[in-house]
Amino acid sequence: MDEEREPLSFEEICTRWGEEPERYLGSVVPPIFQNSLFTAPSVEARSRRAGRYIYTRESNPTTDILNAKLAALEGAEDARCFASGMAAISAALMSQLRSGDHVVCVKHAYYPARALLQDYLSRFGVEVTFVRGDRVEDFEQALRPNTRVFYLESPTSINLWLQPLEEVCSLARSHGITTIIDNTWATPIFQRPMQLGVDIVVHSASKYLGGHSDVIAGVVCTSRQHIEAIHREMTLVGGILDPFAGWLILRGLRTLPTRLHQHQQNALKVAQWLEQHSAVHRVLYPGLPSHPQHDLARRQMSGFSGLFSFTLKQNWREAAVGVVDALRMFHIGVSWGGYESLALPMLIEDYDGEQRWGLRVHIGLEPPERLIADMEQALRHAEDKGR
Ligand SMILES: *Cc1c(COP(=O)(O)O)cnc(C)c1O
């Protein structure tokens, strides 16, 4: 290894890194190895020790390119892809937990991840405590002798709360606890949790990594120490990524840095505009100086993506539904991270613990002026109706 070499840029990783065009007839795009098995010229050669592929549930060349790119993006030693974000999350958790273990989980983490811990892994004797998680003391107070995992998500995807990752990870380390973070919101472009001390990073690649709302996938990025256990979950529980879906994520990754910077620019414009609007109570976006954790956000992230929430002065459900129904450019739907703008009415817990009605919006790649004009007419419509 050349020690003088510059670290790879995100753009290099997303374009050339991990690919060997000369091995695929010079094809600039890697092929989709859409095969279940790999054959060998002799019985002797048919061993993994000979460096061969054997069966796609264990490994596949297309998926391996994706693993290499995602590991490099996160600054991790290795990565494994899964059939969904939830398959990645469950593999990460199950690789660490056994009966009698205790997990401390952020209370606003992605709901199915919380349900997995509370309703599913509880059947196997795993206990969970939910905490706000914006202070390291929350984790400290929840500690038990059998605590094995801190499950983090920073920022969370509805109320955009952060955890102080360096402090939380150093607490975990001093107690031999594994930290797992869902980094879907920021993507590695804006946050690299392993550099802040996190052990295992999971993503729903169905969001920004894919970026085109056309594929469901997940990934676990981690160190050599943990990858073997993750690989075992993958091959035994079997939630592997289909090679074609992997190829779609590879295609999405080509533009990941470019898209994320555009999402950031657009989202900041819309968030700043909303913050000035008379119908808006509060905008929850860590990229705004008004966010209570803005300083922490700037320390542990290098940018901000396109998903955020805002609450309304008219604090009732019909008002939020009215605004969403009046929007024309924004689609109404769950998920996010694609090119398109989305909106949903939502009951949002503000930083002070107050529940308020508002909207969760994903700011896509449309011209932000058009999105603002659309939001303006929708808010006016709802205000008129509320009078
Ligand atoms: C969508 C999502 C997931 C789950 O990912 P799937 O690919 O839908 O299984 C996990 N975490 C966050 C924050 C998400 O938004």
C-alpha cells in the first residue's frame, strides 16, 4: 500500500472503486451475476480456499462490488448487503444478542426496529429499554449488568433528534457494549459513524443509497471483528440481497454525492422559508441554527439530507391533513430518499416533549422555488379553511 496516497473521495468510491472492467470484457458497467450457483472445472478447484464463488446465498461478484463500495464509503473494513434495511438491522442485532441480554434503544428509532426489539426479540429473552438519547446520561442511567447493545439512530427520521455519538460510544466501549447505528438519514456522505467510535453501521439502502424509489435493500458496514458474525446471520437466516437489486443500488450510488448535495441545498431553502411562515410553529431540521442540537450536528455531521419535519400553529390533525392534501408537487407517501418530494401528516414530538401535529417532508430534486410555491398555496389553503 502506498502510504502517501490520498484517501479515496466519495466520488471515486461511487464510480471506479471495487470494479475490474478488464475482468468483464471491458464493460464499463459491471454485469449482473444473476446466477444461483458457480461451477468449477474440477472437484479440487471447487473450494472456497481456491478463491472461487460457490453459491449466491454466500457470495456473488455483483454484490461483492457493492459490499466493497459501501464499506469504503463508511470507512469500514467490510460490509454485507441484505434484502432490506430491516434484514440488515435484524442481522446486526441478532449477531450480537443472545437470551438474557439487554438493549438500550433510542425511543424515536425507526418503528419496525423498535418493534423487532420489543415484540419479537423479547420472545427470545432479550430485554429493551427506550431512552430519549440526546444526552449520554440517558444511556448511563439505563445501563444494566447484562446490557450488550446500544441501538442508535442519529438523526431520527421523524423528529430529527441526535445522539452525542462520541460520548455514547466511549461509554459503550468502557462497558464492553456494542454500538449499532442506523445511518440512513445522513448517509456516509454526511456522517461516518465508525470514525466517531460506532461499531456497526446499518442502512436502509432503499432510501438515498438507491435513490430512485425502485429497490428495497439494506447493508451492514463494520470491522473485521464483527463481519464474520454478520456473514453468518446472512447465510443462516438467509435475507440476502438479490444480485439485480444490488446492481440497481450500484447504479444509484453513481450519483450519491451529487444527489445528496442537491437534496441538502433544496431542503435548506425550503426549511428556511418554512421557518419564516406565519402558519408554522417550528421546523425540525438539524441544518438550521434554530435546531437545539445544531452545534452537535455540525460537529458530528458534514451536511444534512432532505428529510425533515415541521409543526403547525393550528395544532390539530385536520390542519396537517389539509395541508398535505392541498399539495400538488409533493407526493403523499411513506419512505423517502428518492428524487421525488414527499409529504405526510404526522404527530411529532418536539424537543421539549410536546406532541404537535405537522408534516414530515422529503425534499427531492425538483426546483426548490417550485416546492416553496406549492407549500405556500397549501399552507394558505389550510389557513383559510381553519378560520
Ligand atoms: C426505511 C427505513 C428502514 C427500513 O428499511 P427497509 O429497506 O424498508 O427495510 C430503516 N431505518 C430507517 C431510518 C428507514 O427510514
